[in-house]
Amino acid sequence: MTGSIESRTYAQVAPRRLAFLGLGVMGYPMAGHLLKAGHAVAVYNRTASKAIAWCAEYTGAGAVKHAQTPREAAEGAELVFCCVGNDDDLRSVVLGGDGAFAGMQAGAIFVDHTTASAAVARELHGGALELGLQFVDAPVSGGQAGAQKGVLTVMCGGDQAAFDAMQPIAMAYARACTRIGASGAGQLAKMVNQTCIAGMVQGLSEAIAFGLRAGLDMPLVLDVIGKGAAQSWQMDNRGKTMVQGEFDFGFAVDWMRKDLGLVLDEARRNGALLPVTALVDQFYADVQQRGGQRWDTSSLITRLQPEPKAG
């Protein structure tokens, strides 16, 4: 199972009744860590077969439940965690008669790990308060591998009391969980994160393409410069696979374009100038047109390599 988690030690936290909505490549192992940490977990996924598979995999690890709707999953839960695709997906599992808010008890906390807009975070935060609920926007960084290992970085926006309640529980799958500020601040911090990554991956792509053209032993060069000022997570974890042309893993180009779209939309609202980010977004569009929608984001380098000769 690609979502399976790696073994780790969990801090002692009093067992809680939780729900997790969305069992994709991130949510599947994150929910697993919550269960392994001793909590009772009800899960919901739009494709029910994945929720059924999750329950089957974790039978015996703790109290599990497959719910038919987000509302059913949220009923009785002290905290409801969520990791879905975008703003519309988030609203679909939160709002309406079958949405999570309809099933949550007064004082319960909704923790959203979706990478979404700051606007939807503020919208749902306000809606939660009107219902006597709490809402924390908490996008994550670290990718599928980070979710499986339980070492994600979580950037949170919302009220201090809600953050203080969710943070010890979220540490089941995180190495850092930090409140950045008020509602929406977590999503804005994730936009900063993705902006940094876009520029770094393009720079690393150009550097490797240049070195290969110059006839250098690039794995050796990466080992050397990785001990100096050029070192980065991208270089350490993606440099050699970029040299080898391996992209069938990691954070997909389609997801990165969605995230950069959020960044550029926000920049249009706040007046920030992001010329490099806008350019790299178009480079990723080129990769999509080459059939790389599901390739890792390090596939930017494919734009800088010569096309194979016909025949």
C-alpha cells in the first residue's frame, strides 16, 4: 500500500476521538499515524473503497470507523482533520447537510491540511465561529515521504486556543507544527513555501543541465557543492534523480501548478511582484504539455534537455 506509514515513536497524548476526511497520498498515512498514536479515528473518503481499504489495513491498531459522509465521520469527534484537493473540495466536505460542520459538536475543532486559498480559510473560520466551532488552516510541507515518515512541517493560522489544542495531536505526523498568525496565515505561509521551491527547482535544473553540457560528473559535483552554500533540500533529495531522469515519484506537477495558481492569485490581490514564480509556473505548463502531469516537480529539467532525435 503506497500510503503505508513508517514506524516511529509517538509522544504521550491522551487518546481522543478524531475524524479524518480525505485519504489521498497525504491523508492516508497521516490518518494512520493518528491511529498508531492511540486515538480513535473515523475516516471518510469520496471514493469509499479507499476508506474501506484504510480500515482493513489498520484493523487491530485501534478504534477505526468508515463513515459514509463527512457528517457521520465528524459526529462525536473532538477534532476533525481534513486533507483534500482544493477550495471546492474543501467546501464540499465541510458545508451542507452532509458536511462535517453539520455533525460537529460545540467546541470541536476542524483542522484543514488542504493547500487552499487564504480566502476559503477565513470563510470557513468565520462559519465555524458562528456555529460554536473552531477552525485552523494547517497546510503541510514534506510531501508523501514526509507524511509516511511522520515528519511533516505544519503551518497554522487561526485562534491560539484552537492551535494549542490541535498541536500536540498533529505532532503524530509532524516534526514541526507552528502557529503563524490569524486565520489564513497558514495558507499564506504555504504560498511562501511553494514560491521558494519553484525558484530553487528551476535554479537546480539549470545548474545540472549546465554541468551535464560541460561534461562534468554531476553526481560528484552535487556531492561537493552540497557541502557548501548551494546546499538545499531539493539538491539533497532530487539532484541525483534529476541527473538520472527519474521523475515517477514525489510531488506532482499538477499539484504544483494548483499551488502556484493560489500564489499568483494572492499576489494579484496584495500587489506582490513575482516575476520568477510566474515564469516557472509557465515552465510547469510546458512539462504538463509534454505528458508530465504526474511527474515529480523536479521534472522541470526536462525542458532544458535536448529532444530525442527521430529514428
